[in-house]
Amino acid sequence: MYEKIKISAPKSLYDLLKKDCVDFKIVKADGSPNMNSFLNTLLRNYYEEFAGVEEKVREEVRSAVEIVPDRYRETVFLNTLKILNKRQTEIERKASVVFAFKPVKLSERAVLCIENLLLQNESMSSYYRRLFSGYAQKTKNVREKIIFKENYRLLTDAAKRGVKTCISLVNGNIEKDASVHSVSAAKDELFNYVLYFNGKQNVTVRLSSVRTVSLLAAKSYIPAQNRELFDRQVECAAQYPMYNTDREPIKVRLTAKGRSMFDKIYLYRPTPIDIDGDIYTFACSANQALYYFERFGDNALILSPKKLGIFMRSYYYFAYKKYKTLYP
């Protein structure tokens, strides 16, 4: 349908696009990254939003040049836009690489709209570079919502309307009776997680793991105790599922160094619900507490629940045995 579109862009931008392609699992049949499919999906799902941002900038510029006499106003307006676009292009020329993608049926409407309506006084390569740069400036969880725009819309609509869904996953599994609680981003703003009750238990999957979503007529149903676990999960860390065993508060004693580490290590850090001297209390899942505090060594001691403390003891013990064998 279309020839390949070549784009010159900063290497950092291209590297980010490649990483998103891998992280969001846009792959070929053999499992290798499918950049062409990824870029076409990005274009289809983002071009209207980008065009809206561009139009807002034009409106702001046009408002700013209202003080210019009528006969010069349009010229000043167009020249100002050229300067803004040129400045961005000059910034992006550093360490640039050339890559290409071939438009497909999926992105036909977007390509036609860009070529016939949105492209104004600049090259096609320049416009696509700015579009991809606009995408790259967003946080990763927002970028993921763009790539999976339709599934995200349907899942959030199901949660809002309170209807059940049929969800097919990329691993081939099909959830025919899913009641969606929410689509929530991890607090580190990396990925989005779909939280749903499948009629038997709470389930948490990455948004990128969802292949298709179909809304059903039946009303959704999440038992109160399961909903309470979902609510806590969203509050603490959406990527760490909450189980029925995660109902007892987690108490951890931190040394002075441990408190310093807690202040500095942000990634996956649970939020304390109470601090009493050197004892921190959390309402997070056991998995989150273990994953976070396992790097603290003897600077964090899990006081309760007992089974969690025993698990951590075993974790360090078996590591100690292996090191002792390696370094007798």
C-alpha cells in the first residue's frame, strides 16, 4: 500500500521505541520483536492525541500574535511555528540514527490524515519524528496505555459499568467470566496491571498480556473480601497480588542503616501505615515485603507474621550455605 517511511531521530529515541516493543511484547510468530507492527500500532493509537496537542500549540501561538497588525499576523504566526519546529529538530539531530517502518492497513487512516491534513510546512520525516518524540516524553505506563488503547478502554469501561468480560490472554488462556476491578499502574510508573475476579479467585495480569476483551451483558461480581484485597493491592503496589493470607500487618525492625536504606531505595518500597521508633508496620503483600527487604540483610528484621520471618531466615540460610561451600 505504502512505501517505507524513513525517519532520522536521536538514537536515544529509537532505543526507547525498541525497548517498548520488547517490554510490551509486540512480537512476531517466532517471538522476536516486531518493530513494524509496534510503530504502526503506536501511529494508529496516538496520532489524534498528538494532532490535538499540536493544534493547542498553534492556538496559543495565534493568540500570542494577536497584537501584530493584521497584514503581518499570518506571516508572523507561520514563522513562529517554523522556528519552534526547527528548534526541536536541531535538538534532536544529536547522535541521530535512521530507521524506517512500512505503513499497513492498520495505520492507513492515520497515514492518510497526516499526509493530507496534518502535514504543514515540514517534511514527512520531521513530522513522524516529532510524533514519536511526543510519545517518548510520556511515562512508560502511559505509553503502554497508548499501545493497548482499545483493550485499556474496554477494561476500564467494564469496571466503570460493572459488567463482566471475556478476556483472552497472549498465553492462550481465556477468562470467560471476568469481573474487572481496575486497571492500575505500578507506583514506579512502569507498567499497568489488570485486576479481575474470575469467579474463583483474584487474578493480576499485565495489560500487555491481554490479547482481546469482549464486554458481556451480565453484571460483574466481586465478593466483598476479594474487593477489599484488590483495594489494598492498588493502594500498596498493583504489581504484587494480595492473597487471603495477606491480612496480618507486617512488622519490620530497622537498624539505623536500615532506616537510611529505606529512605534511599524507592523502587517497590512499601508505604508504612505506622512507625513506632525502629519498628515499621506495613499493610502490603508478603511478596512485596520479601522482594523489597531481602536486600537489607541484617539491617531489617521481620518480626511478624512469624511465617514470613521464618521464610526470610531460610532465604539467608541457604544463601549462606552456598557461600560457605564456595568460600570455606
